[in-house]
Amino acid sequence: MLNKYPIWKNVLILLVALFGFVYSIPNLYEDDEAILLSNESIEVTETDMNIATTALEAAQVDFFGMELGDGNLLFRVDTVDDQLRAKTALEDAFTSDYIVALNLAPTTPAWMQSIGAKKMARGLDLQGGVHFLMEVDMDAALERRMQDNLSTVRSVLRELRIRTRGLRIADESRLEVVFTSAADRSQARSELIDSFPEIQFQNREVDDSFILDMSLTADSVLQLQRDTLQANRTTLMNRVDELGVAEPTVQQQGADRIVVELPGVQDPAQAIRILQRIATLQFHLTAEPGAPRSSFETYEYVTPDGAQLVDVNNDVILQGDRISNAISALDEYGQPQVSITLDAQGGNQINRVTRDNVGWFMDILLIETKSRNTLVIDENGQEVEETEFYEEKRLISHARIQTALGRQFRITGLTPREANDTALLIRAGSLSAPMTIVEQSVIGPSLGAENLEAGFFAVQVAAVLVVLFMIAYYRVFGLAANAALILNILLIFTVMSAIGATLTLPGIVGIVLTVGMAVDANVLIFTRIREELSNGMPPQKAIDAGYNRAFTTILDANLTTFLVALVLMTIGTGPVRGFSVTLMIGIVTSMFTAIVGTRALINIIYGGRTVEKLSIGKYAKPDPGMAGAS
């Protein structure tokens, strides 16, 4: 029967509409101002909660919600002023190990959260937050790689018992090894080639010295820079995740910079401290007794039994970027341990060093990049505050090597907290190269609210204008198109919430564009129906022909737009990507609502019965003579 869907199809469309309605509702709930208390090393406990509650009550800060979970403690407050006062009170009550951050807490009802209904994450331009541009020190990354290679070459030559006259870093990408004979150089070269596939070897002689130059190729240097940037980006993503920020942005910009955006974080100083506490790990051997003073540095190592001074050899046997994973657990005796997994090259390096040093000690240094504010005189003679960055080294492990280590080994002799801390620092704290913040900016929540309000006002205006036009021009068919338009907007919100897409101001522009495009398919269909009616086709056949014959044109038009949006999403970043994602989602949902949704409504209104006339606006009446002739 023409223009009649089976019951199952109508039920399916109704369920999709109901799904879109329920899962888009959370976007109507505004977030509460909140304070988030966390600790990067341990979980926040009920004891901490009692201390925090007492501090807030003493400061006369009103809070109406308190949530302890996921290792964090969250307080909801009424105003931004209460939020700032609460932050000050909690910072005074807790040590610097605790992170007190301004945040926003969702107000979506629990029953909606239980079925996975959540509001769309909002970008920095809509929610406010902080923006950082961080620069990777590529020179330091290259220097560390050369130091790493230097230590490996020294270990290989020591194993082979090949004596050298000198081994040094000649320049930023070249090692120079001086031998006493050509035979020693040849033997060393044949062994080192297998260990350093990315190194270019070249022989040369100076006087009576036989020199082997080991240089990183241009491609190897470029790959090192790429790997360093990607590794640091991954580390930053792990680190900001600990802050509990919804949809943080951590993306590459150029060859040596990374952009970090934290929506909802209203305290830039706190965000700086979090980012700057990211650490680099280095593995060393303990210096042998009687070693020259210039070959080691002394560090204090604190244990439950007290503190001791440890002389750590300056040679780096392994960098933290060679660690692929670290997990804290209990060994077979129920004692804390940290299980470490290295990449292939790291496994070779650690095995070579430890098999020659069984019974000796291996040390792990934690190198933290921190910041401090200092007063300086600017060019105008005024005192201004500047942020300077410095490195702080700390010995976090001093353990005896029980056996030659491979890609997987464990660190023992730690307390449960030390094991957890060490694993956490290794997983989330290892940077391939130091980073500094070269640019920072703050977008206040008020500006974000203004952007959001203006954006949604634009959506409302566009929707109202389209609704009025469709009703005036297409009558009952226009009402069906308007119902589909509303469903389309709900489905866009639903899909974006479900896939975790972030709504930005360009994304709202994409929604506004989709509102216009959503009825474009219906305009084509309704115009086709009018043409068929003008040619004398009966109403029921005209409806069926209008939908069937316009489908190919609609598909072609939307497919080409979808492909363009896909290209923008693939090669674009930031605002371009936000716009393209919203546009792609809008195209898919509008195809469904404009073709299937409106067809279902028109079928309900006109399908399955005799119809003499359609309420679809004005169209040319068929010529009776032509109708008779046909």
C-alpha cells in the first residue's frame, strides 16, 4: 500500500525520537561551581574529607554538596566568590602535595547518569578555562640521546675489553671514539653497527690516532624530534587527566610546540603547577668507592629507617622515555614492588649494564621541572613578576641488582606508598625532553557564557525563521518538516554527547548551518511532489514519487558535503575540526529526519486513505484537457 509504513518501522522511528529526547535533556542542566581536592600520589580519604569540611566551616563557606570518589573530593558551592574563598581555605588546610582546583560539577540527575545520558563537553571558548602553549627543548632531547648513546658505547667496549684513548660527544649529533690501532677500531665498529642502526659510521686518522665518528643521520634527528614531541604529548595527556578536566585538549602545534587547553579550569596558577610537576626519570649506577669526585653527585635517599647519602654515577644508563609501562603491585611475599616494562632498545641497554653489575646498586633519579615567581625590573623601570623554571633532582630508588635485567624487571624494597608513587611517576611523569610554558592565557567563564548564550540564540533565531517559512510555504507538509527539524537538533546533541565530542563556538556555527541544510532535503521533496501534482498525478502517487525521485539528488548533495567535512576533520585542528565534526553529525541526522522522519509523519496524515487534495502550498493546477488526453 502506498505511503504506509509497517508498524515495526513506525515503532523504530518513535524509539529513535524518544532516545534523542531523553539523551539530549542533560544539556539543559547547568553545571555547579565546585572545588576539587586531589593528590597526585594517593587517594583522598575520609580523614581528608573531615579536615576539608572543618576548614570550610571555619572559613564560613557555604557548600551544598560533597562527593568522595575516584580518589578525589568535590565540594559544590553557590557562587564564584564562594569558590575562591573555599580554595583559599583548603590550600591553608592541606600541604602542597594536595591539588586544590577550581572546577565545574555536573547537575544531571542520577537516573540519567545511570543510563549514560550526559551533557556535551564544552570547549574552552564556551566554558572558560586556561590555554597554554608549551615548547619542547629539542636540543636537550638530542643531548640526552647522545648521552644515552655514549653510555651504551662505553658499556659495549668495556664488555669487548677494547681500550680507547678517548670517548666524547664531539658535537650535538656526533660521538668521537679514539682507538690506539686500526684493528681495535675495526672490531669495535663491527660490534657497534648492530647496536646503532640509526648511526652513520666513518673512519678517519689524525696523527697516530684512529678515530671512529658515530653521527646521527638527518633522518634520525628528525625522527627523534617527532618521537620526542609525541611522547611528551602523551605524557601531558596522562597528566591533565589526573586533574579531572572534561575533554582537555592536548595537541601538536608546529615542530616543537604543544597546545594544552583545560576547559573549566579557572585557576591558571594551579594548572601551571600541575603541568610543571611533570618529571623526567633517569637510571644510574651507584658510584664505586674511590671514584673521582667529578664522576658522581651525592643525593639524600630517604627510607622508613632513616636517610642516607648515596653517590650516584653521572653516566645515564637509561632514560625514562624507554619505559613503556610501570605497575605497582605485591610480590609473592606480599611486599610492595614496581613492575617495569621497557621497549626493545631499553631492554638491551639495561641488560648489558646489569649483567656486569649484579650485586651492585641501581639508582633512579626523578628530575622535576618547577617554576617560581621572581620580581624583575622591566624596560620601563617597573617591578614586574616573571616566572622562571628550574630543575630539581631527587633520588626515588636505590636498589640492589639481584640479577641481570631484561625488558621486564621489578623494583623492590619500597613501602606501599613509595611503590604507588614510583609507578605513577614513571607512567605519567616521564618526559622525553624538558618543556617550558611560552604563552598562557585565561578565558573567564563569563566570556564563555556569553559565547554560549550568543551561539544558542543564533540557533534559536535560525530555527524560528526556518519554521515560519516552512509553515507559510508548505502548510501541513511544512509542519512535518519542522517536527523533523526539532528531532534533528535533538539527535545532534545526543550523538555529540554519546561520542564525547566537544561543543565549541565553531561547532555551534555548524549546527546553525545544519538547521538550514536540514530542510533543504524537504524542499527538494516537496517541490517534486508539487511538480507531480501539477502534471496531474494523483496525490498518493505524487507523495510516493516525490520521495523516491528526489532521494538520489539529496544523497548526492549531502554526500559531497559530508566528504568535504571529512577532509576538514582529517587535516584540520581546533576550530576547523570542531566545525567539521558537528557538520558531519548534522548531515547524517538530517538525512534520517528529513527523509524517514517526515515520510513517517506524512504517512500518518495522508497514508492509507483516499485523498483529493494535499496541503502543500500553491502549485499549478493540471490542465483538464491534458489530463484527459493522458
